[in-house]
Amino acid sequence: MSFFKPRGTFIENLPRIYGLYTGGFVVFILLMAVLEQMGVGADTIGILFVAFTIVIYAIIGWLSRTMEVSAYYVAGRQVPPVFNGMATAADWMSGASFVAMAGGIYMGGHAYLAFVVGWTGGYVLVAVLMAPYLRKFGCYTVPDFIGTRYGGNLARLCAVIVLVVASFTYVTAQINATGTIASRALQIPFEVGVWFGLLGILLCSMLGGMRAVTWTQVAQYIVLIIAYLVPVIWMSNKQGFGLIPQFVYGDAVARIAELEPILGV
């Protein structure tokens, strides 16, 4: 029973806490599978799933609330590397990845693979060439870094303008993806889905800032990685490619190349 009795600080108990969370999430998935076999409709299961995840994220956001400036902006600089990587990966695996990019590749074919290269390459460049040095510099935001590094408020203002324009473009796409997913899963109008998603974001981030966002993103990473890997592994094994599909991509591409002339693609 010691596993269920955390000792030490929250940071020291992160593996135990998120281990319990993962176990609970798997149990919830199995429960949804049982309900589906019992004849519960897909709409009801979708509502239960969305409600469950949003409630969990809202609870994490509430428990992570803080009044400290350092904790609000940079999570107190106490996030372990592995969990920081999980949170960053969950942020990268956003609606732009699993909705827009996947849909673009499906509709546009091979040409859209260039977006995957740019998307992934930019992620690596930011993580390797920018993030470590921004952290060492001790600033909270990119405009702070630019203003301190180059001096004066003009440089800071230019950085703010560039950041707002870039963020607004990205957030618009994210909100659109949120509304689409919510409307499909909950069978509600798109506009209501957008407000529903914004409410979830507000509950997850307003009270705790970056600390709440980080721990929420770690929880989202677990959901996303299960959602990504389980269907791929199941389909790969069903098609005879084994349990680790990444090792047999070459064989899969060869089979696709053989089928393209037959299907007229």
C-alpha cells in the first residue's frame, strides 16, 4: 500500500502520481469499451470521454493554482526534464498535428510530407537552439529576452508584436480544431464547441499559469500517446507488420508502391 501513500514533495512523487493517473485512465477506457459492448451509443461515450478528461484537467489546474510570479510564469523552474519533455511534446501534438496535418496528408498525399519535416524540424531547432539559452538567461518571456539582450523598449515592443501576430495565427487554428472536435464528439454546434474548448483552457491555466499548464500537459501527453500508439499498434499487428510498426515502415512503403498503380493513385 506504500505506492498509494506519497512521501516527500510533489516533485518527488511525480512518477507515482502520474502512474496512478495512467492506470485510472486505462481503467476508464476499458469501462467505455464495456459500455459500448452493452449497447451504449457512440454519442454518449464521446460525451463521457470528453467530460472525464476536462474534469481531470480542471482539477489539475485548480490544484496547481499559485500566487508566486516565478511559479506562474515558469513553473518555478522545478519541472524535471522528463516531465518537461512530456509537457512540451503534448503541446506539439496539438490540433495542428493530429487534425490539420493528418487531414492535409490524407487529402494532399505525399506533397504534404514537407509540412511534417518543417513542423518537426522547427520543434527540434527551438528545443535545442533556443529554449536552453532562454532558460539560462533567466527571463520569463521572449520579449523580456529581446529587450534585455538588445536594450530599450523598442526592441521589446517589436518582439511583442511579432509574438502576438504569430500566436494569434496559431491560436486561431487551434481554436478552430477545438471547436471541430468538440462539435463532433459532443454533437453540438461548432460555435458552442469553441466556447466549450475555451472554457476548458481557462479552467486549466488561469489560476496556475505555466505550472498548471505544465502538469495539465503531462496528463494530456499520456492521453495523446495512448491515443496515437494503441490504434497504430493494433492495425499494424492486424495487417501483419508486427507490434512495432516503426521498424517495418520500409516494407509498408513498398506495399503501398505496389498498390498505387493497381488503384490508379
